[in-house]
Amino acid sequence: MFRSAVFAVFAVALSSSPVLAQVPALLDSRALLDVATSFAEQLATEQAIDPVPYLVVVTASGPARPRPLIPLYAAQAMLQGLDVYTTARARAAGNREANPFLKNTSAATVIGAKLATTALGVLIAERLWKKNPKLAVVMMVAVNGIMSGVVINNARVLAGASYP
């Protein structure tokens, strides 16, 4: 689906192993099973086999994902989790939900909505960075900033703090 995805491919590389003879037939699933069986038999007989030549990583060419995105995705998931936790604690303490869409819902519905929101944000950023990497980072920083405000508000409500 994504053009620049990384695919781990099980392939037989340069080796003196008898598995190399079956390389052309790897497209057939039965042949792949035979290759795997042969490899397992060699391991079982404790022959010296270097497993490194059997794994080849193939990457598609294209722009690289901006480095801040993965930590921003993790921060987004953490903030959504903190929002669920602090909201549940505040509701248990007798406070009300400020979000009108989640006002009269169960905890499972809130968790589902937060998972969907996180996944949607990550999906949009993943598609966006290929065309405009800086905008993808700015979008995730903005979304995380908004969620930070929500979590801070929940913490204030839990602490019983008044607003300035």
C-alpha cells in the first residue's frame, strides 16, 4: 500500500548450502516449505550454518520518513492514554465529561474512540510526509499540543484547581 514500505524477504543468498539450488522454485509455496525443511534439517544435524545470508532486507526507494515522526506518534498514543485515564478518574470522582460526543458513553466506547483518533492521526501523517514532510511534523506537533492541553485540563480538574 505504501510505496516506500520496507519488506523483509526470506531469500537464499550466496552460500554453499544445498538450499541455494532451490532458489528458482521459491515462488511456489511447496518449494518454500521444502527449503525451510531442508534448512531446519541442517540445523538439527548441527552443521555450521551462518543464518545471516538467509535474510535479505529489501527497501523501496523514496524519501525517508522525518525522524521526529515516530516519537511524535508514540507521544500521541501516550497522551490519548493519559486522557482516557484522567477522564475516567475525573468521572469516577463525580466530574462530567466536557466532550459532547463522549458525554454519555461507556469506557469501552471512549477507549475505542481514542484508538481510532490515534490511528487516524498516524495514518494522515504517514500519507502526508511523502508529499510534505515538514507539514506532517507540524501537524503531529499541533495535535500533540492540543492533547497536552486536554490532559493538563483533566489533571487540574482532578486536583481541584480553579482556573485563572
